[in-house]
Amino acid sequence: MKGREKYSICTRKRLAIMTTHVNSNIRVTIWNEFRHEREMPNVKELYPQGIHGTLAEALSKDGYTTRTATLDEPEHGLTDEVLSATDVMLWWGHAAHREVKDEIVAKVQKRVLDGMGLIVLHSGHFSKIFKTLMGTTCDLKWRESGDRERLWVVAPGHPITEGIGDYIQLEHEEMYGEPFGIPEPDELVFVSWFTGGEVFRSGCCYTRGQGKIFYFRPGHETIPTYHNTEVQRVISNAIRWAAPTVTRALILGNTPPLEK
Ligand code: ZN
């Protein structure tokens, strides 16, 4: 028994090393509005380096090649150079969705259609990029009352829920409730329950063009959700799932027949 345990620990370590090696090929850009952390002392205390800084640190430990970009940088930090060197983008925004320039949104949308992965976090449900890609209102019910949230795994075996048990429990979170104004997800991996009695589709997978999109609900700025290791695990899994697999340019338009 002891030998078997030892072997299993070694295997796990080896797998972890292999995973870190694979992840290092995935270039992640973490985009954050980065206003609350500068303007609200209680948020700054939770995220002194910004939400993007906390996520970058966690994801670097998993071996990803990370960079960050924020709203108030020129071009919101999303220059053509950055966009073309991004395999998966994370998006957190809340109070300043309207300040994101339409031409940058169009460029991000094009990158997604061409194969870049996009992970939209929490209040990013109302971001221009998510609404553009979904084509619906993306509206929902909400309440800032520190409800307990239980995110039930409804797709065990899905790569995004790997390493997560039956559920993730967050003692305090903002409540989001149905009906959520999104198109039917291609795959639903989490459903949340809140102490107020509401439920919410909190982990939703989509494909748009060649790009994979994952919406992940938790992450209100006044709660230390992004320090939670299970939440970090889901985001890390989602990055690996959303990383592009198609690298060749598609041949489209007027096409001669293959058979003469
Ligand atoms: Zn919130």
C-alpha cells in the first residue's frame, strides 16, 4: 500500500511538471478594468496589485506565460502586437464597460473568431465584447448581500471541472440570478445556488468562429474570490480548454471543384 501511495505521488508530480511544461506554450493576457482597486480602499486591500495581478501570479505558478493589460493604458493595453501574441484572454470589467473603445472591441472579436480563447469573468457579462459575441442582453438579477454560493459541477469529466469535487462553496459572494439573458450555452459546466434561493448558469461554454469562450460567474470585487484556489483551478483549466487548436489559415471564398 505504501509503495503504491509513493508511486501515485510521483506520478502526480510528473503529471504536474508535464502540465506546467504544456501551459508554458499558452500566452495569456489578463485584461482588467482596474478602477475599483485604485478607487476603493476595501478592494485595494484585497487586491493590492489589482485583480489582474492576483490572477497573473496564480496562473504563472501553473506555468502559463502571462501578461496584463488595463483600461487606462493606451489602446487599453490591447495593441495589435499584444493581441496577435495572445492565445487566451481573460476579461474583468464592471463600472466602465462604456469606456472601452468600439474599435478595440472589434479587434478582440476578430481575434476570437480567428481562434483566440476568451474567458469572461463575473461582471464582464455586461462588457461590450461579451454582448457582441453573444448577441443578446446578457442581463440578470443581482444582489450584493454576501449570500453563500454553491457552484454545482453539472459536467463532471469536462476539462474545465478537472480536479473539482461535486461543488465549490464560496461563503460570501454577490448573487446573480436567472433568467440570464444569454444564448443557450454549447456546454454548461456549473450551476450556482445562493442562500437567497436563486440559481444561475455560472459556467457556460461557447464557440464563436474558431474561438472558444467560457463565462465564469464568481468574482465580485469586494470579496477575495480570486484568492480561492478552486476558483483559480477552474480559470486555469478553462485557459487550457480555450487555447487555440487550429493554427492554419482557413481557405474560403470562390473555390474550384476537387473533382474534374
Ligand atoms: Zn460584482
